Amino acid sequence: MIKKLAKLFWMAAFLILFFCSFAQSAEIQLVSGERLQGDVLSVGEGKMVLGCSWGEADIKLEAVEEIYFVSREQKVSDKGLLLRDGTNLLGAQLTEKKGERFVFDLPYGRLIITDPEQLLYVNLKSPGGLLIPQGLKSVSCYILLQSRGEFARERIVGELLQYLDGAFKVRTLQGILQVPEAAVRGITFTGEKLSLEKPDLKIWDNIPVQGKPVSFVEDTWTIEAPFGVFLVEEAGMIKEITYPPNQLSPPEKEGMFVSLRVGTDLWGDILAWEDKNVELSTQYGTLTIPSSEILRILSVSLAAVPNTPPNVLSLSAKPSTLKPQEVSLITCLAEDSDGGALTYEWAVSGGSIEGSGSQVKFKSPYQEGNYSVEVTVADEEGREAKKRILVSVAQPRIDWSMFRYDSQRSGETNSKGPNIDVALLWNYETQDTIFSSPAVAEGTVYVGSSD
């Protein structure tokens, strides 16, 4: 009998744990003003099933205004979907929950939350408007390939057809190429230069979500995010993808570097050259190129290019004059003509640097003076370029022109004196009594004396 009771107890405990693992506790704010607390058991077909202490409640989604997955005091947004990492997605509509998965429809696709602990808040009645820019259907791309040592870098201009199983399928004007992900340094869909500072996936500016692309099939991107899966059905929402730098094998000695007018540059072997067409075999496929589209052909010896150091275009501080313990934004604009990633190291003669990368914050020291801020920019080959600017630190000089500062005899000023490393600068012995208070004007101290 005891064994049977123990068995029933463990079965009940298992069922409770199983049930709880697929539920997410929440507080539901209804349009009518009522509030319900319980576990979200399922969502589908326009309704929500909520497990309350007194039983289950079937609630139409149109009757739900807000869902709190934390206490109401922690809510920091009034619109859209809010996640624990601070991501605030506008236009999100809750459509489904099965097991631990929450599914939201978005203006540009769908979001599948596989980790429900990341949920903070959902506003079903005010999801927030999101204006999708026009002309996002284009999937034309510019692919920069990994370097081959000191040889001219390859690139492909074409239309992305598919990304699956770690390879990009690209249609060019001369044929279809299959490019392994490992050979790609970066791919952009905007026509702008790639930002290669760090490996990243960039989505349209108003969507602050990062992740790793898994596939691009039938005009839909599948992106793996820390909290779930994004299905981006507007192909143009993806701006660029960049990867860590590495080197491909050097070209064969008999290989040729072929540059086309459309911007494609590839290493390959010329298999045939007829009157009007050239057949080029590359590592990613074979292209049939009209000879009129060929801009230049270089041999291995001619295509070797020495690595050049980065070029620091500008270094600025805003503001460039500070009070003690104030902060200035330091921005370095640099480029690498070889197309590689850049790293930034900062050094100061006083004060401190906060942050990293091409833009940092400089916090001024207590003492007045001119302080240098220097940046060292390095490329992937270790070549460096340096630039330095001066930032001035000074207390604003406020006159103290009369007894107790002003005509109201307030005896107060906004000026602050030094509070560390204070030392006597000078002293002077008068020949008679002093019956006055000192006055300060334009940085000079005046003292009245009877002599």
C-alpha cells in the first residue's frame, strides 16, 4: 500500500512539474479594467487559456489589453513587446502559444520565443506603429570574400537566391555561384561599404535585434536570436552580415585575377576564350563572361598587393574644452584601403577612457591643463596609424568683485576650487593693516591695504 501511495505521489509530482514547465505565470489586464492572474496555458484561434487558482479561463485576445510577465512596477514600456535584455519590438501581436513557445506576428515577419523567461510585457491594444521603408524587396548583394594573403581581394556582385547549409547561392550576370560561408568576409544589401569592425548581423535601424542567420529560403530569413527565432519575411530588412577575418588559400601560380565592369573580382582559370565570350572556372562555379564586360586580367605576380597601413581620416572631441570631471565624446574616423577590419587602442596623458572601438568617452581629471588623447588604429596585418588631439581642462573663472560676492551679500558662487593636491602658490607681507576683503577679477586677486 505504501509503495502504491509513493508511486502515485511521484506521478502527481511529475505531472505538476510537466504542467508548470509549459506554463508562464502572468497578470492579464482586460479592456474592461479587470485583472486576472495565472499561468498562460495556450494561445490560439484568437483566444487565450489562463490557468487560475480557481480553474481555467478562456479569454478572447481582443478583450486583453496588457500582459505582465513581471510585477507591474517593473514595466518600462507602454507599447509593443518588451524582453528582459531591453529589446522593445513594435507592432508585435501575440498569435500562438504551444508548450513553451510564444509566437508573435510582426510587420516584417514572425518572432518565436523559445525561452519564455525572457518575456517582460506585451501590449496587445497598443502594439506600436512601425513604418517599414519602401523598396525593401531588393536582395541584390555585394559579397566581400576573405583575403588570400597579399593578393587582390575577391568580391562578387549579384542577387542572393538562397542561403542554406552554410552556403550562399548567388546569381550573377554571368552565371550562378555557390559561395561557402567560410569564404565570406561580409555581405551587404545596401550598396554601402561594409562595417567590418566586428562580426555582426545588422537589421534595419529601427529593429534592435541581433543574432545569427540560419537560412534564407523563399525570401524569408531565419535568424537565431538569444531568446528565440526570428522569421524575417521582408528580405530587405537585413542590411549586412559580417564574419571574423581569416585567410583563404593563396591562388594557384597559373591563376588569373579577372575584374568585371559590374564590380565582381574573382580568381580563376580561363578555360576558353572565343571571339566574344570567356569561360572562367572559379572555386565557386564557372562563369561565361562576354569579353566586353572584362575590365582587366592580372596574373599572380601582378595581383600581389602589399598591405598598406590604415588611414586615420579624423579624430575629434566634443566638447574639446571641459571642466574637471566632465566627459567628452571622442570619435575616430579611419579606413583600411585593403578592406580589412580595424582595431582601436586609446591612450591619454591624464584622465581616463571609457569604452572601446572607434568612439569612446574621455573623462577629464581634477587638475586643469591640456591633455593629449591618442588613438592607435591597426589593421588585420598589424600595420598601424596614430593620431593625437589635445583636450583642455579648465575651471570657469568667475569674478568675486566685492565683499560676500554680490550686492545681495549671498557669499555663494557656482565656481569650484581644487580639492586635491592643493598647495600655497605665493604670500606677501604688507607694511600696514589690512581692513578689506579680497576681490577677484579676470583671474587676479586684489587686496586693499592701508600702506
